Amino acid sequence: MSEQSVKDFFEERKQGWLKKNLPTTAQSAEEKAAECDLLFSPERWLPSAAKRAGQISISTHPCTFSHPSARKNKSGNASSIIANPEKRNDGFLRSGNVNAQTDALGNAAALDVYKYLTLLMSDGKSLIAHLQQRSGLSQTLLAIETETYEELRNGFLAMMQSDGESVTSSKIKQVYFPVDDDYHQLSILTASGIVFDLRKRLDHFSFGDDEIKEIKRKRRALEYSQQGYSEILGLTTIGYGGTKPQNISVLNTQNGGKAHLLSSLPPKISTPDVVFPTKDFFTQCVNRFDHKHLFYQLHSLYLNTDNNMAIRSSIEGLYQTIIDSTITQLWDVREVSDMQYSPASSKLSSAQKTWLLDERRQDRENESDWLDEILKAMTQFIFGGYEKVLGKKAIKLGDAEYMRVEKCVVTNKEGLR
């Protein structure tokens, strides 16, 4: 027996047996150890294991993940599926493209046989693969005096054999897939190796590295760290088998019946808070009714018959507040102009393009003829906005008030540039 993994396997079994079977008063530790060595000697253990191998079936897609009772039904035992698809560089996450571990299901008392046959040899192949190929290594490992190599090999390979008839279960989802003028019935099964390989990768990503654990500890302790870490959010943990994960499969037992699911929710398409206008900034980007409270305050000041400096100053202060809000919106629109502006669909005036497009900032600095149109539109936005918001309550404003609005707007010429 030359393979270290095989030696480690038997040593682990021996240690486990000795912990459960402590020496009695009439038996010394040496006698117990001798009994243990005999039980786990190749001559005793291999024939027993070969007979028990048929109690468990290797499968890449165990039916028990669909339902714990799917294994047995009135038609007999559901077939153990072993998929061996080719590895292709097709970009799909599928069996064949993932180097996932093979699963098994059946009598939990034979799990030690499964573990023995799936041991990796020094060449990277499993022991059962060597048995299938009748390799020299497998013949060496199974060379005992009590049974022949062929007898042991046939017993172990029973774990991968079926009766040749494909049997499904009523507890597995059945899908009728259209093929030409007929249908092909499919039983949807779970690739458990991929499921638990995903869990292994996610657990290592989050907890498997001591450096990551230390960085997370510093974060909880509010300590500084030069290095950061990545985290996958939105995970869901699913359980298979409840309190008896061994009823599902070997891999399920090894993982405590828990697997992780990545989020599969559709993306959230959110409307941007700032939208670049296609026709006119003053009708699409700023809303007079957003300043409704300011226009009502103007209305109360217009009704005041005291035409003193305090009243006029208050009116001009409200004009300035509306202008300031518009300038803030102006800069927000300019920030999204590179991403949202479409020359093909835009119906903006030449002046507004110069005013709004970030790429036209040099034109804004070097030219000024475009600014008159903007100042006029800003004045009309305030002056006409009052009448629009107040409706029938609005009082008729004259040219004098229009000129006062215009004067306040012109005072902000540089801010609007």
C-alpha cells in the first residue's frame, strides 16, 4: 500500500474506532489496538467494503434533492445519473465545465466505502477511476490473499452500476420539451457537485483566508486597515433534508445540509433623478410648482399696499431664491450631459445647447450672444410662473414688475453663464 491518501484513510478510521471502543477492565489497550488493526487490515476491511459498495450509488445529479423520498417509488429505485459531458469553452456554467466533486446517495452505513473509492491518488485521479481503468496502482492496492482483484473490483464498481433501465420518480419535476412533432420528457435534477462547489468557493471568499478574517476583525473593532476586502451580498442559504441531511446525499451530509444561493432577482431599473432635456430646460428640468410656496409668498407681498423698501427687498429675496434653485439644477443637468445628450433626438435651441452641454463650456466663456436668450427665459419663468401657479388668484402684473424681475435675473448673469 504505497499511496499516502490510502494510509491516512485507514489511520483516520482506526483513530475513530478506538475513541468509540475504549478498553474494558479485562482488556488492555494493546489488545484493543491489535483488534483495531485486524478490523482495518486490507484482508478484513476490503472484502467487507466491496460487499457494502452496492448499498450506495454514485451520482452527479441525485434525485433526492428534488424530494427526499424520490429514491424509491412503485416503479423501483430511481436511476442514479452520472453525467460525463465534455469540457468546452462555450461560456456556460454547466456540468463538464466545472471540476465538481461526484456525489452519492444510499445507505449511510456505506459512506466510508464511498470516501475510500473517491480518495485522490498521487496522479490526481480517484481510486475508483483507477479501478475502472484496471491500473497497476489499483491492482497493488487491492492485492490481498483472501479475495481476488476481480472480485473486489466488481464489488466496488457496483457503486457505479445500474440495471440499465432508466427509472424516474413522480416526485421529480417532469417537463415535456417539444421536439419536432412530439415531446421529450425531462426529469429536472440538481447538479449537487456544482451546488456545493459554489458553497465552498463562497465560504472561502468570505471566511477562508486568515488575512480576510483579520481585516473584518479590524472593521468590527473600528481599527484602521490599509487593505480592504470584497463581499458578496444578497446570499440565501437553503437547507436540504432538514434534521437528516444524510437522507439526501453524501455531499449534503458533509456540508451539514446547507447550500448558498446567489441572488437571481432582476435588476432594478431606476429613473435618474436628473434628466437632460430634449426640448427646453425651463419646462423639462425645473417645475414652477416646486416653488409653489415661494409664489404664494410673492402673492401676499404683491397684495401689500405698503410699497416700502422692506417689501421690495423681500420680493427680490424670493426672486433670488428661485434663481438660486434654478442654477443648482443647471449644474446637475450639465453633469449628466455627456451621458444623456443625444444629438439625433435633441430639439434644444442653439443657445440652450451652449448653456447646458458640458462640452460647450469654452463657447460659454468665449461667446455671450447666447446668454440673452437664457436671461429672457429665466425672467419669463419667474414672471409667468407666478400667474401659472396662482391661476385666477394672481393679480395682473405690469411692465414695472417685469423689469424688476429682469433686473434681478441680470444681476445673476455670471451665475447663469
